[in-house]
Amino acid sequence: MEKFRTVLDFCLSHQKVLGYSAVSLLTAGSERLFSVVVFQCPCNAWNMLYGSVFLLVPALILFLLGYLLNVRTWRLFTGCCAPGRCCCLIHRRRCWRYFRVLWLVTVSAAVAPLTWIAVALLGANFYECAASGSSLLQRHLCQGRGTQCHEQVSRIPCGGTLPQEAQTFVSLRAQSQVWSLPSFDLSYWL
């Protein structure tokens, strides 16, 4: 019984960290499952849109869910101008408190989306698909090579290869993993 009490005390004293860790683990697992089961890069002109949607839309949905499922959000928005109370715009101190709570809710809601983006960038599937469809990258790599080169760039995520001269410029997987570092850095400070 004493060990159970110790574990319970530990869980209660570290509730916020354990909650964020659980959300991050569930999000990372969901992203990997989503990436393996659902995602299939079209390897054509739709790459940019398709990869971007799979990278950003789930993060946006997770962010909105983070707001909607947070109890503080509902308390903040339903109690701001309740009947019989002065509106927050009248009292600066109260208004500052609302902005502070809104900031804390935003930081809390950002854990899952930042985890999604960081794990997705580390896996590099979404980024590789989106970047290979980028007209900017295609123009840069295929300067003076014709439309066949543009099609070859679009096929990179599907195992396609580029002419030898252009391969030295492309390492989309490495670029994606470098971009994931700021996401992990931000989630560390939350």
C-alpha cells in the first residue's frame, strides 16, 4: 500500500509533465501510423499540395482540439462577460489575466501540433513529397534540362532518380530532418 501511495504522489506532483508526455507519445505514434498506412505520395504535379496537407492540416486540427478540450478555454470564454460582471475590457488587470490564461492555453494546445510536425519532419515522407513538387526546386535543379527533368524531380519520393549533375544538390530527407530541430527545441520549452 505504501508503494502505491508513493506512485500516486509522484503522478500527482508531476501531472503536467506526465500529461504532456502522454500527448506527445500518442501524437508521435499516430503520426507514424498515419504516415505508413494512409500516406502515399502521388509523384506527380500534386506533390506539393499533397505533402503540405499531410504535414500541416493534422497539426492544425490537433491545435484546435487542444483549445477545445482545454477546460481553461471554456472557463475563459464563458465567464468573460457573464451577466452581473463587468466585461474584461473595462478592467485592465482582469484583461491582463485573461490574456495570460489565453497564452497558457495556447502553449498547452501547441504540444501536440509541434510534436506532429517534428516527428513528421524526422520521418521526412511528407516533406520529401512536398519539396519534390516545389516549382522552385524543380526550376533550380532542372535549369536548361527540359520538362523531363521536372517529372524526374516529382518522382524522387517514389524511388525516382535524377541526372548525376542534379543529385549533388538534393538531399530532401536531410533537409527535412534539419527542419525538425527547431520544432523539438520549441516543444522542449513548453
